[in-house]
Amino acid sequence: MDRDLQKHRPRSIRLKDYDYSQAGAYFITVCAHNKECLFGNVIDGRMQLSEWGCIVNEFWKGIPLHFQSIEIDASVVMPNHIHAIIFINEFGRGGVSPPGVESPLPLQKITLGKVLAYYKYQTTKLINQARNSLGKSVWQRNYYNHVIRNDVDLNHIREYILCNPLKWELDSGESSQT
């Protein structure tokens, strides 16, 4: 029976044995459920956010308010996904406090997965309240991530994110790959 569970379990897209709570920079892509274009439209190479796209965008910008050890960098909400760069820092709530500084909250490791799970849960709740459709899926179950290893990689990804709306027409609306 265990063999059957392993055989049918989806292949993980995470790096094997990588600690996603360690300080670092990560490029993420989170796609809408069934790649549905919920978050707006690209018009003349510029993203025009819908009401739900505004929720997704504003909540993303507020992530550091919920996780002190998190910083956000470049991001773009597209019609059916979001691309973003997120930094996990060593210090702050959810990480290790600097020497001599008491943390007001219990220390726990904040992982990339926990941040994105919180983000997806909260935005789903807000969007479903706005569209009066409680319980409806907004996001795909998983997300794509890439560990950013150096400044060259970081700058390349920043450019990719910022130019993403310009390339939407080439994508034929099927944007989920980076």
C-alpha cells in the first residue's frame, strides 16, 4: 500500500534537502486555479488590475507587515498568476532575534511555504468575500520557486518580472511557466 502512495504522489518541485527557512532570495510564481484570468487584463503591454487583482497586489505588498523577517522585491500581478521576488531574512519575528533583542512573539522558523500558504489563504478569503463565493478555489495547489543564487540571477529575474506584461500577448493567455 505504501508503495502505491509513493507511486501516485505528485513529484515535488522543491529542491531536495533544501531548507526553505534559511535566509535568501526566492523567485516565486503562483497561478490562479485552472489558470483562470481573475486578476485583470493586459492592455497595450500594461497590466490593468481587476478588483480581485487589486486584492492580490495589495496583500502581497503587505506581507512584511505579517512576517517581520520577510522583504518583498519586484513583483507583478498578471491576469492568471503573480511573479515575485521574496527575501527571507535571518532576523525578526519568525527568525532569530539579534543579540540582546527580545522577541515579543515565540520564535519559529518561517518558511517560504508558510508565507505563501498564508498569502493564498488570506487572498482567497478576501476575494471570495468580494465575489460572494465562499469556498471557491482561487489558487492552484502548488507554486513554482527558484532559489536566487547571485546578483546576476537577481537582476535577470527582476527584468523578467518587470517585462512580463509586455510579453503577455506572446503567451496566448497560458502564462504559468517562467
